[in-house]
Amino acid sequence: MAVERDVPAQASPRRARATSGSGAATPVTRAPAREPGEPVALPPQDRSAVEVRRSARRSRTVSAYREGDRTVVLIPARMSQAEERRWVDRMLDRLAAQESRKVLGDDALIRRAARLSAEYLGGRARPAVVRWVTNQNSRWGSCTPAEGSIRLSHRLQGMPEYVVDYVLLHELAHLLEPSHGPDFWALLASYPRTERARGYLEGVAAAAHLPHARSCD
């Protein structure tokens, strides 16, 4: 998934001759911004890395896309540092807005659950129902083992895929082990982004002033 925008003429230099290489990468961070009613922004220390790549071949457009855990922003080589910061902020906002519109339906959720179960739980967790709900304000997910049902909070919609996968896998593990004891956490040991996802959710809860929010049940 990528976004691209034209740079206004006054903010962009004339096209430079192409040179070999794309220039040095510059790490960029930005402070979170949130308006009332907008999705909660993740605190800076929990953000995926942002890499800026300058190119002499690029003079009129700025592009951004996800590359694993990083966000790559492509800008013209002669753009000033102030313009760079402004465009990085703008492109991150556009990517976040684009991703927030990508919402899995319930059928897609149960297919995703089957894939996660096969990959991390040996296919042993087989939910009967996986669906989004809008009445979970103090937890990200929940399940009823006796019914084989899993419910995910709609507040997860638009969050990074690895976060949704973690919550879904967490609930799948509860189908096999209802408590949060050592056996439960052993089931999640093979998922490589457990701690990262937990940190993300804690950051979101803190930014939204939800001190009693629980990751999952």
C-alpha cells in the first residue's frame, strides 16, 4: 500500500540531473497529533521506523509506503529539511488514513484466524465465530471457549496488521487455555511480535486516557 502526492512548484526545485544512488537515508520521528474524534495516534517511542530516501531523479512528487516495520518516504533530493519534515508528516497521515479504511469483514477475520492458528498453534484452535463488536470499551478482544466464539473490538480497525493478529491470536490461544497462566503464554511464544503489539496497545490506551483498558480477556 502506497500513497503519492505532487509537490507544489514553489516547494520543488527544477529537475536535477540523475546521479547514481539515492542519497543517504535520514531517520525521522514526529510527535503524535490527535483531534477530537480522530483515531488515537501512537506515541513516538512506539512508532515504526521512518526512513527518508532522497533522489535526484525525483523532483515533483513525494511517495510513501510500508516496508515491513518501516515506513519509507521518497522525496526530491534538493528538498529542505523543513520541507522534508512537513512532507513526512503529511504522508504518514495519508498512509494512516488509507489504512484505517481497510477493514476486514467477519468472513475475512475467520480466514485470518484459521491462518494464525495453523501457523502458530498447530491448527488446534478452531473458532466457530469470529466477529467485530462495538460494545467492548475496556478490552481489545474476548472469547467464550464453550461456544468457540471470538469478538474483536471495532477500535482495532485501522491499527497495524501485526497488532490485530496479536489480539486475534491471543483469543485463539484462550480457546485452548482459558487462563493467563504459564501454559497460555507458552502458546504465544512463537509469535514474534507479542511484546511489540502489547506495547502498541498500551500506548494507545494511555494516549486515549483509558487507564483501565485491558489488552484482551
